[in-house]
Amino acid sequence: MRRLGQLGASALLVLALSACTGGAPSPAPPPPTAGAVQSAAPVSLESGTDVGNGRPAVSNDGLMVRRRAVIAIRPTAGAGPGGPRARLEQTAAASGIVLSDIAPDVLEPAILEHLAPELILALPAGSTGEDAEKLAELAFGPEGSYPGVEHVHVASVLVHDLQFSVAAADPAAVARSVAAEGILSDALGNYGTILGKGALKVTYTGPLLSDLLVESVRIGMARGAGVKPADVTLAPRSATGEGVDMSLEPEPAPEPEPSPEDSGTHSHDAGSDDTTATTPGSEESGH
């Protein structure tokens, strides 16, 4: 059952990530445990971007770019995302599905502007848009039948699925230094760390990163380890599965000029897996 249907010409948002490096480092936090996820508040889209309107320049593709099925939810006015989230996670768990948080910026800008979701969760790698559609239908039933939910949107999106690695005699110390500087939080938002023997690995699954942002991550890790950026390796998080050739992906639609009556308002229709710690694809629909 489609909840939103096909969107026509909708207002677009800038799909971007901030590349700022921040100011003076804060006091070093406690050493992270193996596989702990370093979390940061979403980077403000008004603090600076490394791309214009549309998709960032991405040359790190192939197995480093994956399609992921996501479910985005906009609660009704006055309702929070807690109830719908709990319902969706309980329904997923009953089917053996583990959902993970992902940044809303993986959505197509037109969908993001129209839906303004307060909750977006990703299905495991390998899941399809049809899997997401079935899960959403099972959790929330027919359109308008679940209290507190205004919109449910299902989409297949493109994400970067990356692993950065740098040799280090003391990986925990390097992780503390990188966290204190904040450059990875600025560039990635949320990321995972793996403290191996003689190496620090940083994992990331989220909105596509421009080549400039990828290089900023390598520079930040290299500085913390006292090596050159070229010594920080970049690879897919997984060597199996199907990747994406970005040169074959269609460009996002250009941003339309807003009409005077739409100025300042938005219209809404009714209705990561560490072992230790978008451009939209072809499968996109409203649930």
C-alpha cells in the first residue's frame, strides 16, 4: 500500500555534510572500548557544506557504495517518534530483523523536504525495498490506522559503507586524539571504531561523502597517528555483495524555484553492524 505515492516537482533541500574541522580540542575522553560508536550531533547544514545542490562528487564507489532499504516516519503533530520507533523495532525483532539508525540525508532531497521525517531506520544490508514495505505494513497497518503516525515512506537509498584503517602502536591513544580533535565527528556524524592489534579502524555507513570529506577523514586520522594521509587506507566494509557504479547513477533533479505562496511553509499530505562494538535507487515508494 502506497502512503505517499510518486512525488512531482517538490522543493529540494541541499544534501550536504559539513567539512569543518572545529576549534581547539576539548579534553580527551576516556579510551573507547573496542567497537564503540562515537556519536555526534548532526552537523548543521548552515555551518558550511562541501557540495552544492545535489549529489557530492564521489569517486570512491563500487563495493564502497551500497543500496540500503530504509523506513522513514513523520509522526502526527504533537506526537514524538518514540512510540512508532518502538513499534517498528518490536515488529522487526519478531521477524529476526535488526534495524539501525541512519541519517535522514540519505533520502532524496525532494522526499526529505516533503516528508521531514523525525525517524529513519535502515534494514540490514541485502534487504530490499519490498522487505521494508512489508515490515512497515506489518508494523503500522493501512494508511492512517496507527495513532501518532502521519507519513510512512519506504525507499532504497545509496550509502557509503567504508572502513578507514591506520597502523598505530597504541590504537586507543590515536582514537582518543581523533575524538578530541573532532574532525571525524564533523565529517561523518556517527562512526564506529575497532581497536585492533597495531591498527585503528574507523567504520562508517551513512550518506554519501564527497571526495573532499573522505580526504579530511584520512588527514584527521593521519594527524592523530603521526603519519601521512596516504598511510590511512580506505576500503569497503565488506568485500562481498553488490556495489554501485556511481557513473551509471542518474543525477538528482534540479532544484525548482519555490512559488510565492509556498515561501516559508511546507505542505504535507495526509496520510551499523560492527563485529566489535543517495541518491535514491530504483526501489522507492511510499508505504
